[in-house]
Amino acid sequence: GENVEQHPSTLSVQEGDSAVIKCTYSDSASNYFPWYKQELGKRPQLIIDIRSNVGEKKDQRIAVTLNKTAKHFSLHITETQPEDSAVYFCAAYPNSGNTPLVFGKGTRLSVIA
Amino acid sequence: DTGVSQDPRHKITKRGQNVTFRCDPISEHNRLYWYRQTLGQGPEFLTYFQNEAQLEKSRLLSDRFSAERPKGSFSTLEIQRTEQGDSAMYLCASSLPGAAEAFFGQGTRLTVV
């Protein structure tokens, strides 16, 4: 089955700097890769996603890139703000049968003012 | 709030007791997922419904766990003879037919003492 690895597990950046979180997946048939943000005590919220037919997608300060050949995808946050502090999860959606989203273990991002 | 709702938000129970959680998905979503999240980990898949049919169960779902979605709307997750290792956040998510995007509820935090 699909396996998603996420790095780093923790990340601290100065306010205004960029943050990059990387994930790899194992199932080459996976075709959908969402990113979720989870603030303390709150639900995971979908912040951006990318499908396997594109290499990059951007939404304001957030961008995601996908390298299908290498089976990795990354989340880029520019001009970080304290409110970006949260745990970020990547996930992959295997395009086989009924298997749902498989998540990485998360990255705790701290933006230091 | 028209999102996914879960009840209760918190549950403390003694070891050996049975507990039941409820999830109400977004109304037009026919897919419903249960995930478990422990501290420092990403959500781990437990089981998945399409309408009232339970299509897949993880090996994490021991015989003590049972989930139902009798009318294809809300779902319940029951844990019998709870153990301390069952302490976790139980998350429910739902998605539209044919869509990979999943939206999460606030979760039910279970503490087994």
C-alpha cells in the first residue's frame, strides 16, 4: 500500500522567511496530493492540493510542487507570519480501489516573531 | 456551521467501558471516513463508507471497533472494552462522490483512564 514520508518533523523560521516541507510517496499510481494545516485543538484544514497532471500550484503565499518521477512533493510558504504556526500534514490519494488518503506524520512549524 | 460535525468533542472513560462517537458529514457528501490521530502523528485510516456500505477497514480496526452508517447519512464508531491504548483523537471526514478532497470534523478526543 501507499506510504508517505514527511520531513522535517519540526521547523522553526523567522517571521518573513520561507518554509519548505517535503514529502515522498511510494505508490506511483497516487494522483492527488493535499496539504492540511492543523492548529492546536482544531480540525485539519485543507489549504492546498495538487493533482498528478500538474507540476506546481500556487495560492497567494502558499505553493506546492510535485515531481512524479521522483515521487515527491513539497509545500512552500513564503513571507511566513506567526499565524502560519501549526502542524502541517501532507497526504497522498492512491488511485486504486477504495483506499482513502494516506497521511504523513506531520511537520510542526513555528514562526518566530 | 455546515461542515462535518462530531459528538462528543471529549470523552473520558474507564478502561473496559464501551464508548460510541457520532459523525454527521457535510450533507451532500456520500463518502465518510474515520481516522485516528495520536499525539505527534498524522491521521491513521480506520474505515470508510460510501453511502451505507462499509467499503474498507484498516488492520488497525480490531474486533473491538465497529462502525455503522445505517442510512448513509451520519455514522457511529463504537469501541468496546476500551483500553488505554485507545486514547486518541478520533477524526471523521467526508467527501463528495468521486472527489478526493476530504473535509474533517473537529474530532472526538478519547481518554481512557
